Amino acid sequence: MTARRARFGKTYDDLLARLRLKQAFGRLIRSESDKGVFVMLDSRLPSRLLGAFPAGVSIERVGLAEAIQAVGQFLGGPVKITEN
């Protein structure tokens, strides 16, 4: 355990998580003309970490099938979901 983690605990972990989310999102959108979809496939993402995203970013909590459909619509094509 690092000294920072021992001293600040969960606050330090949250800070690291927000920084990583912000960096990942920043790699998706680099200019005003860019568009994209950022999907987190973890239903446990705490609301306190959503501050990592810029103001005006739409956050939707949906199931996997609905997320696939929404991404397909955003990208301009239908998505066919098949179960194995």
C-alpha cells in the first residue's frame, strides 16, 4: 500500500478513478467536430465518479442489450443481437 493510499484511503482511490475516466474520455473526443460513444460495462460505477466527465455529457444507465441498440443507432446502423 502506498503512503498516499494509506493516508487518504477511498478519497485517493476515487481521485485516481476520476483521472483515469477523464483521460479515457479525452482520448475519444479531441475536437469539437469529433463524436463518439463511451460505454462503461460496469453497473457498479458510483455516481460520485461521474464528475470525471465534462458538463453536458449525457449519462445513461442501461442494460447491455439496450446499450448495444443505442450505440448501433448512434453509429447509424441497426444492430442484430443473437443469443448463443
